[in-house]
Amino acid sequence: MIMRDFVIGGVVVPGLLLAMLLAFAASLVLRNVFALVGLYRAVWHPALFDLAVYVLLLWGIAELSHWVSP
């Protein structure tokens, strides 16, 4: 996993921070979808489930980042 730093407006931003923000945005969308579908009724602990989904999304984005970056 290679996460490169980015320069945005003269500020160095770690690549992991961008991956974390992207994973958080995706998890917010998935939370709404899960709530609409009614998945949370079958989940024992919704907060732990949300955390697990976030970690999986972050892992997936981090793994995909080395395919995208040169």
C-alpha cells in the first residue's frame, strides 16, 4: 500500500487523509441505503457494523490507490 502525499493550495495533505475522507463519505451513503433497506433490523450492533463497513471501505480505497497512482 503506497499512499502518496498531495499538495493542495500549498498545503501538504497525506494520502491517507484523503482516503479516510472518501471512505467516510461512502460510508454515509451506505448508512442511508442500509437504513432504507432495513438492514439494521438484522444487525446485532449497528455502530459496530458501521465501523466495520468504514474499515472495509478504507482498506478497499487504500488497496485501489496503488493501482491508480503512477
